[in-house]
Amino acid sequence: MREQTGDKTGWRAVVALLRPAPLAIDGRERWRVIAGVGFGLFVAGLVSRSVGAPWLVAPMGASAVILFGLPSSPLAQPWAVVGGNTVSALAGVAVAHLAAASWPPVAGPALGTALAVGLMIVLRCLHPPGGAVALLAGLGGVVDWRFALFPVFTNSTLLVAAAVAYNRGTGKAYPHRQVEARARRDEGREGSRFSDADIDRVLARYNQVLDLPRDELHALLDAAESEAYRRRLGELSCADVMSHAVVSVEFGTPLQDAWSLLRDHRVKALPVVDRWRHVVGVLTLADFMRGDDFDLHPGLAARLRRLIRPTPGVASTKAEVVGQIMTRRVQVASAERSLAELVPLFSSTGHHHIPVVDGQRKLVGILTQTDLVRALVQRG
């Protein structure tokens, strides 16, 4: 009985290993892909015939699946499709010329396909159907160099043109940018805890071809992180955890009064509001430091006293009120906003406090890192 149970368990493990994962796309996307493949092949075949080229070669069917089913993939970009297929055709024809009668029948096609893959990797145009193009040339004994131009290059170019029109017309970005600006890779993105440069280093250790562009991988990781926080924080909103007793100042509040509020209430930031309680800025300790170039001079305490002390008379050579040193660009959040959405702002962009506003954009509270940590601990 134990042996039978073991065999049964073993077979189940094998079946589980071979069982394909479901495609995570809805019915609309499935029909979009199906219609796109038919449209692309029809256009490529019809136009190829009209210019006197052979209708289509079989590997174009595989190219169509990638172009319309995975339009953001590095394997589906124009250079990969056109360059990969054409280079592979040249490799297959070249080996067909070199193949000797004494070679085993499969040696030439195998060598041509391997050469094609090597060239595609070097030229950064890896495209799986290119292997089929090289194999087709080898198995068919194609020795005419024009095979690379007609039909392969022609079919590939027309298929890419159809993919550009169809994918863009159905809401898919194609061609899809594969290389981000260096500054963006190094600095990361707002709301994300890691940069594209971090992903590049992980991919270097992964050391496999990835059938997904870096920006989409980044977006997937960010979305997964947000889902994890949403699962942990549930349906909590800013209003559920924010500090309601918020101390604020106005544009014309004297600096000395603002400093006293920061010190007496032991807070690190004061929202700046107008007479209708609309948030117009935020005043932080860093704003006081910038207000008199504290980082450039010694004697911080003395310079702080000089900054906040009101200047007698009507003329002044320094800042006197909050509005002159406050930060004008301020991140705010609505009271109904999900708390999980704000976690990346606190964890990666340097925000320590976010004013919370109601439907009329009036200040109703402030969300701090302390509030967020408290909510995470309580939900942990």
C-alpha cells in the first residue's frame, strides 16, 4: 500500500510539474490577440503577394503570436523581428552553401540555427521564430541569398507595420521603449522603493533572457508591493489613522510664532493654509535651515535667533513671515484615500508628513510616519 501511495504521489508530482499555468488575461484581451494575429498575417501576405514576393513563410506565424500576444516583450520589438528573422535567414543560407555531402542530413540545419541564435544574441535582436527561419533554409537546402530579402525581410517588415497600427489602435504601446534614460534608472521613480538600476543588478545575477521589459517588471513589482500593503492594511483610509488635531500656520504668520509652534507642539512640520483652510504650502525645520543658509555658516543657534527675530521698521533684508521660506510644492492626500497607496511615498521619497484634505481641499488632518507605523503594527 505504501508503494502504491508513493507511486500515486509521484505521478501527481509529475502532473503538477507539467501542468501549465492559466493565462492571466481576460476574454477581451484573448480576442484582441486572436484578431491581431489574423489581421497581421492577412496584411503581410496580401501586400507581399502584390509586390511579387512569396506570400508568407511559416515562421511568420510564430512571429505574429509574439507581436500581437506580447507586444511589450523585448522579443517582439521591430529590430528583434526584422533583424532577427533576416539575420537568421542569412545564417541558414550561408550554412546551406557550406554543407558538404558527407555531413549528416541534420548537421547543416542544426549548425545554421545555432549560428543564427549566436548572431541574434550579438546583434541584440533575439527573436525565437528566427531559429525557425534558419532551420527552414537548412532543411529546404535554400542557397539563394534573395531568400533573406524576399520573403523573410519583406514579410517581417510588413508584419511589424501591421503590429504598429493594430497594437496602438487597441491601446497597446508598440514599439515599446526598452531602455530608460540613465538618470531615471539611477534615481528610481516617485513612489517606488527601488530604481531600475537595482533591477538591472538583480537581472545580471539572474543571468537569463527575460521576456519582459524593465519598465513593466518595475511596474509589476510596485503593484505587488502595493497589494501586499493593501492586504495588510485592509480598507483603512487616511481619515482612519491621521492626526486630527493639526497645528497650522498662515502665509503671514511671523517666523518667531511659527518656530514657537514647532517647538511647543514638538512637531517637524506645519501645514500652511489660507483664510479658507486650503493648503498652500508646508513649513519644516529644513525650511528654516534654508531660510538663512545655515548649512553654509557656523553658529546655528545664533543665526536661528537672528532669522526668527522680527526686524524693527518696515524694511528688512531677511525673511520675516512663513510665506517667504515655506515649501510651496506640497504633497497632499484626500481623507478617503487608501492608506496603502501612501506607503511608498513615506518609504522612498523622503516624505515624513502629508497634509490630509477634504472634498473642498480644506485641511482636516495630517498623516505622519508615526501614524503609518502605528497602523502597520496594529494590523501586523
